[in-house]
Amino acid sequence: MKTKLSDIIIGCMSWGIWGKNFSTKEMDELIHFCLEQGNTTFDHADIYGGYTTEEAFGKAFSTSGIEREQIQLISKCGIQYKTENRDNKVKHYDYSKEYIIWSAEQSLKNLQTDYLDVLLLHRPSPLLETNEVLEAVTQLQEQGKIIDFGVSNFTPSQMDVLQSEIPITCNQFEFSLVQNTAIDNGTIDYLLKYKMKAMSWSPLGGFFSLETEQASRIKEVLPSLLEKYNATEDQLLLAWILKHPAAVAPVVGTSNKERIKIANDATKINLELQDWFILYEASRGHKVA
């Protein structure tokens, strides 16, 4: 992968009308704050805010005075959403050459930038045609409009289909202490094998709102670890991800400045081997085989 991403990636889905609905000034201030903390990578998708959040971010970025080379912008395309901004009868995926190119160019326009550091296909489609993707990505890269190309939420077999035509540099998938099936289903093994970058969305797994047996087991083992590492619960959950040799970069969805600081401090925690497995066992509900 050509693009160097920050260890903790800032997810921007909640910055717009799907969340905090920040003003241009508030977004400008938050972008600066993130850079001061070392969070230079911002994760977007065209559909966020019903196709409005990228434009709102772009307005803030254009007023920020920040040089484009100081940040990395990720965006995703392919999901056609039912919204007043699109004439769609049903939520579906469109990975035609024309749509991928058009969508990427719309993201460039909305984000007020000349290029995307990373473009991801947002979800796998049963009707995906690899030659269409190849032609679109090749054109976008030759024109300098995207640097790296990757996928999001693709399984190993789905990545294999694409890899037969076009190199994939990264995959963004759900991964947390709460939801770690990527360890078993081959997703992470595939990324390690082909030296792809791993990014995890929902890295806390909604842990703090869960009332499940799994959450109860995790809560039982956390207190001693919190004291041992002088850490918060969310820091230990992130440290568990960061311990993995795949060097998974969590995409944190918070826009709270204090929680962003807390997330960054998780990178300083190196869980001891057995502590990692204590949390893993609590998550699974049984010993490893």
C-alpha cells in the first residue's frame, strides 16, 4: 500500500446530519484538533449523511488552511441508498465502470480535493463484474484521482475474485473484541498473506450499550486489567485489536475530543500475551482449543 495511514483513523460518518451535524466552523476546528493529535487519516463514504457529509467536510477542509498532503482521505462507493438525493427504488449496489468513476469524482468534488488516498468498494455485490471494476480503477489511478484501491466488508473468496483482475491493497471490515469472526473466517489471514492493510470499523463493537452474556463475561475480567495497565475500558478494547500482528487500524467513530485522545493513548498499551487471551476467552465464552 502506497498510502501511510495514521494508527487510529477518524471515522466521519457522525460528523454530518447522521450524527452531530457540525457547522463548517466546528468541523474545521475538529480537523485541526485531530491533526494536532496525530490523527491524519479521515474515513468517509459517499452515502454518509444521505450523500451530504462529504460536502460538509469539504467546505470545512477548504477553509482550514491545511495542506492536502498533511492528511489522508478515504472514501467508499457502490451503495445506492434510498434518499431524497437519489432516485432509487431500493437500496442496492452499483459497481459499473461508469458509476464507480462518477461516484469517485463526486467525492473529489464534495471533499474539495484532487485525489483520494484510498477508494474502497463499500460492500460486496452479487452482481459485481471484475472487468468493470478494473477499467474504472485503472482509469482513476492513471488520472491521479485515486492512489490506493481496496474493499470493505469483503470475504476472502470475494477478494480472490477481484484479485484475479486487480490488486487490492486493503480491506476495512468489522472487527472488535465483541465481533471477531474475522479471525476464524480467514479474512485476517488473507490480509496477512497478501500484505494488505487492515482497517476495523466499529472497533468497540457497541460494547458499552450491550447487555449480553458475552459483555458480562468481558466486564468480569476487565477490572484487574484496568488497574494493571492504568487504562480505561475503551483503551483496553482498542489495545486488544492493536496487539494483532495484522496491524489493524481502528476506525473510531467518536467526534468527542477527549475520547479521541483516549483512543490515541491506546496505541501506547502493549497487552501481555496472556492478558490478550484472557479477553479473547471472555469474548468467546470458552478456552481456546
